[in-house]
Amino acid sequence: MKTFAPALPLTLLLGACSLAPAYVQPAAPVPQSWPQGDAYLAQSEAALPSYSYTDVFKDARLQRLIALALANNRDLRVAAANLAEARAQVRVTRAAQFPEVAVGGSASIDNDGAKNYALQGGISAFELDLFGRLRNATAAQRDTALASEASARAVRLGLVADLASAWATYASDKDLLAIAQDTAESAQRSVELTKLRLDGGVAPRTDLRQAEQVLATAQGDLAQQKAALAEDVNLMRLLAGAEVDPALLPGGLQEVLGSVETLPAGTGSEILLRRPDVVEAEYALRSANANIGVARAELFPKITLTGLLGFASDALGSLFKSGSFFANAGADASYAIFDGGAARGNVAVSEARKDAAVATYEKAIQTAFREVSDALATYGTIADRQKAAAQNTEAAADTARLTDARYRGGIDSFLNSLDAQRSLYNARQAEVAITLIAVQNRITLYRVLGGDRELAGAQPSGS
């Protein structure tokens, strides 16, 4: 047993050696502040506050729907299972750093009737981690698990944003359905009026056919919007992973717009480092960095320890007496004198993978910066677009009233009245579309800024 005493402090001493490069977080390849100009509003000087999806999506119906999705969505379950697998794999990899101790017993009778009993335990091929190969392999696997955790948070963030977007789209389609219904009813009245004028000999047949065209168009849009509403519910059912209670659906887009809060972007682009996809990319980079240490350690000899101790006797009753104890220990060293350059090639492979991971990490930040900048550009101009759309609808409605009155008075042709009706129909649809863009922009800001604090977590450089 004394043979093993010097090995323990030697293992601890040599285990501190690591051939992995010191990790340095790459500088973010984006400006420190958001873009400035006519398309952007002045940003708040306050740092982005802590928030959750319940602070952004205020409507209790949407909150209940999101909670249902977080409990039942299958993509989220897959992400959770992948995360559990990655965490378990860390334990598997880490186990190689410790000796495997096994015990066993045996009893036998030979041809002469002699009995033999043995009880033994030992350490089998315990590798001294002289150059940090096993430790770096564990670190690489741990960072891979943390990247999987960030990936799971990204799935959850996307789920919340996608469900909120589908909920808003349903409200938009419901408004468009109401507009189509109004237009179809108005067109039906025009057809009836024009037919009476035709029968009275004061209107040509072309007026009736043109009125029927407007009616057919509105009826086609009506059928299309009914299908769109059904598809919206189907999407929400898929995202929620369960049946959607109709009571949780919105009545219209205006109530949705009033229930979705706008997030400030903060003063610096460093907040992008908390986005789950950026966190995932940096942990992947850390893992690649640790794998360089694993590959470098393969260039050096491996030393393993073996040991065996136990009791052996030809009589069971005397198995544990002093004369039956035995122990032995040994050490093996192995080193490939010639491997055709495979070991050095593996080092080059690991270094190239790290370079790729650096580029992936930097691109993740650049992509995030672009997405936030685009969302801020829309946010900075959407109010003007909403105002213009509302004014256009108001003007189109007034024009439709005036031209209809002029037609009934015999001043204008029916074609002018039809053009005014079409313009009003298009203006109302455009106003709904702009309002939906405004809602989607707020949801996009929630997504691209990293979502909930509890979803994004702390950036890896602080861990």
C-alpha cells in the first residue's frame, strides 16, 4: 500500500499543467453604440432594465398562452433532452480524471480437491494527467454543455416571440376579415342599387358588371381571411403543443398594440453579449480552445498506474489472516515514436477549428448588431408610417363618400365611385398591415435584444 503514497501528490502537482492556450475573449467586431441618423430615435441613456416576457406582453390571455407553450412545446422538450445529455456527458468525460477502483472475489477447487479463496481490489490503468489532456477534455465538454444550455434558451426565446407574433397575426387577420365583410356588404348594396338603376334605364350594364367585380373581389378576400384565421390557430396550437382556448385569442389588432410594451435598446452594443446565440457561440469557442490543449497533450508520453491488493488463502476461515495479504503496483509509459504526423496534424486541426469558432462568434455578434439596428430603424420610423396610413384611410373614406354622392346625383360616373371604393378598401388593408408591423417590431426588439434576463443568462466571459 505504501507504493501508492508518492503518486497522489505527484498527480496533483503534475495535473496543474495545461497546454491549452490562455482564453481571451475576442473584441466585439461592431461599434460600441447603435447607428444614428434620421431613421433612428434618440436612445435612452439608461441601461436596459431587467425584464421578463410578462413585462413585455401585458395581455393576460397571451401570458397564459405562453405559459402553456413553455410547458408543452415539443421543440422545447427536445432542447431540454439535449441539454440533459450534454450535462451527463460532462460527468462521463470528467470520470477519466479519477482512478477506477474495482473489487472482486473468487473461489475455486482444482482437480486435486484443493480449495482457493481470494478477495482483491485494484486500480486499473489510471492515467497521470501530466499535461492536462483529461482536464482540458473535461473543460471542453463542460463548455459544450454550456453552449447546449444557451441553445435551449435560444429555443425558448424564439418560442415566446413566435407565439406572440402568431397571436398578433391572428388579430391582424381578424381585422382584415372585418374589413372584407364591410366591403362585401357595401359592394352588395352597390350591386343592388346599380341593378335597380339598370332596370330603370338610368345606368348602363357595364356599371352593374363593375359593381359585381368589386363584390366578387371582396367575397374572395373574405374566404381567404377565414382560411388565414384557421391557419393562425393551427400555428398557435403547434407552438403551444396543446389545444388553444378560443377565449385566449385577441379580438383585434388595436388591443394587441396596446398590450405589447416597447423595450429600450440601451446605450451600448455590449448588451448583445447576453443574447443566447452569442453566448452559445462563445462557449463553443471556449470548447475549441480547450481542445487545443487536448491535442497538444497527445504529443507527450502517457503514464498510467496500476495497482492490486487483496487477500488469498486455501481456507476461507484464514482468508483475512496476516499471511494472506498481498499487494503490488506498477506504472507504464507509452509514447509513439513515429505516427506519420497524426498527432501534430490533430493539433493543427484543433487550431483551425478554434479559428473557425472565433469567426463564428464574431459573425454572431455582427448578425445580432444588424438585427437590432434594423429593428431600431423600423422603430424610429413606424410612428410616421402609422400616421400617414391613418390619414390615407381618412382621406380615402371621405373621397368614397363624396364620389358616391356625386354618382347618385348624376354628376360623376360609376367608375369614379368604384375607384374610390377600391382605394378605401386598399387603404384600410394597408393601415392594418402597418399596425401589424408596429406590433411585430416590438416583438422583434424583444427577440433581438436577447429576451428575458432569465432566458439569456450571464455572458460566459463573466463566468
